[in-house]
Amino acid sequence: MFKAARNYSSCFSDEEIDSEKFNDFLEGCIGPIMAPNISFLLLVVLLSVGCTVITSLDQMCTEKESNKAYNCDYLGLREIPDTLPNTTEVLEFSFNFLPTIQNTTFSRLINLIFLDLTRCQINWLHEDIFQSHDQLSTIILTGNPLIFMAETSLNGPKSLKHLFLIQTGISNLEFIPVHNLENLESLHLGSNHITSIKLPANFPTKNLKVLDFQNNAIHYLTRKDVESLKQATNLSLNLNGNDIKSIEPGTFHSKIFQNLNFGGTFDVSIILKGLQNATVQSLWLGTFEDTEDQDLSSAMLQGLCEMSVKSINLQKHHFSDFSPATFQCFNQLQELDLTATHLDGLPSGIEGLNSLKKLILNVNNFDQLCQINAANFPSLTHLYMKGNTKKLDLGSGCLERLQNLLKLDLSHSDIEASDCCNLQLKSLLQLQYLNLSYNEPLGLQSQAFKESPQLKLLDLAFTHLQVNVPQSPFQNLHHLQVLNLSYCLLDTSNQRLLAGLPELRHLNLQGNHFQDGSIPKTNLLQTVYSLEILILAFCDLLSIDQGAFHGLEKMHHVDLSHNNLTGNSIGALSHLKGIYLNLAANSINIIPLRLLPILSQQSTINLSHNPLDCTCTNIHFITWFKDNLKKLEGLEETMCANPPHLRGVKLSDVKLSCGMTAVGIFFLTVFLFLFTILLIFSFKFLLRWKYQHI
Ligand SMILES: *[C@@H]1O[C@H](CO)[C@@H](O)[C@H](O)[C@H]1NC(C)=O
Ligand SMILES: *[C@@H]1O[C@H](CO)[C@@H](O)[C@H](O)[C@H]1NC(C)=O
Ligand SMILES: *[C@@H]1O[C@H](CO)[C@@H](O)[C@H](O)[C@H]1NC(C)=O
Ligand SMILES: *[C@@H]1O[C@H](CO)[C@@H](O)[C@H](O)[C@H]1NC(C)=O
Ligand SMILES: *[C@@H]1O[C@H](CO)[C@@H](O)[C@H](O)[C@H]1NC(C)=O
Ligand SMILES: *[C@@H]1O[C@H](CO)[C@@H](O)[C@H](O)[C@H]1NC(C)=O
């Protein structure tokens, strides 16, 4: 409650300052003639006379999709600009100034589907504003200090689906006009002063799926309150940040919810008792750093035995005692999220967690993987332990009992091992996804993942890999499709490094280095012939041999950006057609004529941020470029670096004429003319001389 009030007041004081600043700005520009109803065009004319900040209408709203979607945020507008076409469907109009909304305000934009009016200082919504808006389904009024909403203000031919009234100062739900809400699916009422969730008797809830009351002042829930929602089936109800102090017994008896969020509650046991006989798919009971709350004890969690719940989140809580008894009411749970709950171990001998499929233990304080006592959760398919705050020792065979494990995330956990991973990940026969990214150095021997032959994705990014054997550590991963080896400091001269990966489609080698900055004709890529996506960005490459990608026939995406390649390396792609090719940020200046057909046969090419030569030496490439603009991306950043007077000019704008110049043609004509005259004179002279000597 305290938090809600604080957020609320700080928000509106910011708002006032903003608007004052804006008014000062206007007054500075156009003086006291400014009136709220001044026509928009006049405003713009005056502004462009007085200030140079806003110069033309076209600069204002940005088009996101032609004739359909526009963004006019932060423009201080007092009206809908005339430049917006009548066909506009999506309008983002936040941070403007519309204190009252009339039936004329949006009357021209009858195709609106989505309208965002966040923080426009709206106080007053008049009758029939959306009278002819056939398709309008979402209205966002967040952050407007609403004083009045006319009974028919939201009326329209088609019913609204999503209504956002966050931070609008509402304290009583009677304030919301109920007309035209029969199809309402989500109603967002966060950060207001609401004290009861009881909806007015005539409020249509039949189609309601999301009802969001976070950060209000709701402390009590009664049977009548929840009864008012009874027509809504499968509802997600958010009461986060409301500090519930009591719930009348029987309030949730045989009620069914998709999600219930009681985050930030001081005493969790009040919630669990109150939920007696309820059925909840997903229950969020986490807390926050700045929230005061009671430590969780086994007694407080007793209430879970009296309700049905599939997934529960207890993030950031402290546990006062942590024993098998803590879990005695968890036996129907399928998902348990204990992120940042200050755990350094889970007790052994927990019984009844046979249904648990997904366990999230991110950001805890384990020393050793075995401390989770994996035997407690025999059905686990997903285990997440990322961001462990201590150096996590993988031990040996700690997860051996998790025969069904499909997904394991151990990223960001300071893991270090000189010989990974067969002993550590023993018997994870079904594992398909393994994330070991952002860890400390790992030593890999040959067949290092032999225990998990079903792996489809292996992420080792940012983990220094030490491979001290000539064979491949990935040998026999017959199903591996995605391998992320970015920034692994690999020894790329080991040609067998990637052997034995027949299904590999996506390989990321970003940030690894090759000897002498060059990929030779025979290299580690030749064993991965199924490759479709290859990332070699940031590898400090200077050159690529013409035959380096030989045998990689299936590639359709090659990223060579951020290297030091010149035009000649393009030759290595001659056997590939229709690919996406990224050559951005290299050292390409000239692309010779013989390599242009290789570019022509690709589908999309990025040549931005290269020091391109715009002299006649490169005329073939420049001509090709202009004929193939459709294939090229990043045109705005594809610029000349040479000659100096064209530096920074977009390649698509360059006009070169490299035939003979007009001056040249003039001199040639004069020369030929003089030459002919000379010839005639010499001929005449010769004839005369001949006659004289007859
Ligand atoms: C808008 O409201 C005024 C007065 O309330 C009314 O005279 C006018 O006809 C309305 N315009 C439209 C387009 O509904
Ligand atoms: C309940 O809602 C969720 C999403 O909110 C949806 O995924 C689920 O299919 C719905 N269940 C039923 C039975 O309608
Ligand atoms: C829960 O259900 C049981 C059995 O139907 C009933 O006896 C009990 O009174 C219910 N509890 C509440 C609080 O409604
Ligand atoms: C692996 O974990 C890192 C860090 O948590 C994350 O950024 C990355 O997306 C994960 N990899 C995959 C394939 O999900
Ligand atoms: C590694 O690559 C995969 C596939 O592109 C990606 O999903 C994942 O997020 C990457 N990992 C990191 C740590 O960036
Ligand atoms: C071109 O590639 C660079 C570097 O990868 C990237 O930053 C840029 O977004 C790309 N351009 C486009 C239009 O995708």
C-alpha cells in the first residue's frame, strides 16, 4: 500500500513538472496568444516562425507501417495532426496534451484498432468519443488524472477488448462506465487507490481473462468480492503489492483461477488459508527486496494442503526452517520456482514430490550440485540453476537419478572443471538442452558429452574451453543441431574439433580467432556438412581461402561481420546461392568485376560500415550496387570512404561518370580537326611538288 501511494504521487508530480516545462517552452516561442483551442496548423506556423525546433509536420509523427501505424509520442501535441491519414489503425500518442477529449477529437480516424494515450494529462472524457470506431479494441489511458468519464465515453459499434486505466487516480470501480464492455478480456487498474475488488453488479465479466489490481490499497477480500467475478472462468487475477491482511473463510471455495498473484504479501499463510478449496493453475507468492515480510515456516505453508495448485513461485523469500516438513504440502506441484530464496541446499528425504517436473533454483548459494539432493525429484524434466552466487562444484553424478531430465541450465554459475562433463553429468540419457555458458574454464576430453547422446542444443558461450586432445569433444552427438561456441577461446587449428556432428545446423564461432587471421583451405568446418547458419563475426579475420567453405552446401545464413576482410574473400562463397550474407564492418574497399556474380546470386547482403572506394576503379561494383538495391540491407550506413570529397556519402547516392569527359571530347575533336587540315595541306603540297617536277 505504502509503495502504491508513493509511486502514485511521485508519478504525478513528475507529470506537472513536465507540463510546466512544456508550457514555458511554448510561451517562449509564441507568447501569450497561445490558447488551448488554437488550430493545429496555426500553431505549427507560429512555432516555425518563432523557433526552429519544430520545422515541419512531416517530422513529427513517425510512420511505423505505411498508412496504418503511427507514433506521435513526446511531441507536446494538442490535437490529432492533419497529416495522419484517415486509414490509421494503430496510434501511439503518449506524452502529449489533451485535457479534454470530445466526440470530434478522433472522429476522423474511424479505423483505429489500438489507441495509446498514456500521460496526455486527460481529465475529461466526453460522450460518444468512439461512436463510429468500428474496430477499436484497445484503449490505453495510463497515467492520466481522470476526473470524469461520461457514461457513453467508451461506447462504439464494436466492444472493447483491452482497457488500461493504470495510474488514473481511480478509487471506486463505479467510476468506470460499463457500457460497451461486454467483450472485455483484460482490465488493467494498477497503481490506483482502489480498496475493494468488488465489481459493480452490472459489470460484464463473462469474457474477462485478466484483471489486474496491482499496487492498490486492497487489504481485505470477502466472499462477496470474489462472487462478483463468478462469471469469469479461467481468470488471471493480479493482486501483487496490495498487502492483503485478511480473507474471509470460504471466499475461494471451489473457485478456479488460471493465475493468482499475491506478490509482496507480509504473511503468506493468510493467503494460503484464504485459498482453501480453490483450484489454481499458477500461484505467485514471491516477494521483493524492498518489501518487509515474515520468513516462511513449514506451518505457514500448511494451507497448500487444502487447495489444488500446479505451479508456485516463492521468489526472494527467506525460510525460517528448511526441512522435509517444509515440502509436505507440495505433492501435487508440477512447477516450483525458488529463485533467490537464499538456499545453500535442499534437505534429503523429501517425500511426495513425484509430480514435480520443473524446478527453478536460480540465484541461490549452493556450493555443490549434489546439495540439491536430486533423488527427491525423480520426475524432473527441467532444472534451472543459473546465476548461482557461489562457485558451483559439479561433483560427480549428482543428477544421476534424473532419468527424465530434458533441459539443464547451469549458466553464470562460476563452474570450473579440468575434465568435464561425463562424470559430472552422468546418466542424463534424455538430456536435450544444456546451457553451460558464462562459466570458468572447462577442460574437455574426447567425447566429453558421451553421457547425453540425445543433446540437441549445447551452449558454451563465454566459457573458456581447453581441448587438449586431437579428437573432437563433441564426437557422437548425433542429434546436436545448435552449438554455441562464441568467445570460447578455441584452438581453431584443430581440424577434428567439430567432427562427428552430422545434424549440426547452427554453429556460432563468434569471437574466436584463427591462426594468422586466415581460414585455410582445410579447416575445422569441413566435417560439419549439414551446417545452415554460420556465425564468424568478431573473429579478427583478414582473409578466407577460396575453398574454405567447400562442402558446406546447405548454408543459408553466413555472418562475417566485424572482421578485417577485403573484397577478395567473397570468392569463398562462389558455390552458395540465395543466402543471407553479412559482410558489415570489414575492410572492403574494392570488389572486382569477376566477384560480382557471386554477390548477384545471394538473396540479402549487408555491406554497411566498409571503407568503400567510390572512384572509377570501382565503377563496376558501384554500378552493380545501384542495380541491386533490393538485395542490400543497411543502405543508410553503406558509404564511401574514398575519394576524400565523397567520404560519408551514401553509395546509393553516388553519381560517377567514368567514360570520357566533355573537356576530353572537346580536345579530341579539336585535335582530329587540326590533324585533318594538316593532312589536306600536306597532300596539296605533295601534289604541287609532284607537278612541279614532272
Ligand atoms: C458531438 O457532440 C455535439 C454536442 O454534444 C453534437 O452536437 C454533435 O452532433 C456531436 N458530433 C458527432 C460527430 O457526434
Ligand atoms: C486458460 O487461460 C490460459 C491463458 O491465460 C490458456 O493458456 C488456457 O488454455 C486457458 N484454459 C482454458 C481451459 O480455457
Ligand atoms: C472446503 O471443502 C470442504 C469439503 O467440501 C468443506 O467441508 C469445507 O467447509 C470447505 N472449506 C471452506 C473454507 O469453504
Ligand atoms: C544460456 O544462458 C545464457 C545466460 O543465462 C542465455 O543468455 C542464453 O540465451 C541461454 N542459451 C539458450 C540457448 O537459451
Ligand atoms: C548461443 O546461441 C544460441 C543460438 O543462436 C542462442 O539462442 C543463445 O542465446 C546463445 N547464447 C548466448 C549466451 O548468447
Ligand atoms: C548490418 O549488419 C550490422 C552488423 O551485424 C548490423 O548492426 C546491422 O543492423 C545490419 N543492418 C541491417 C539493416 O540489418
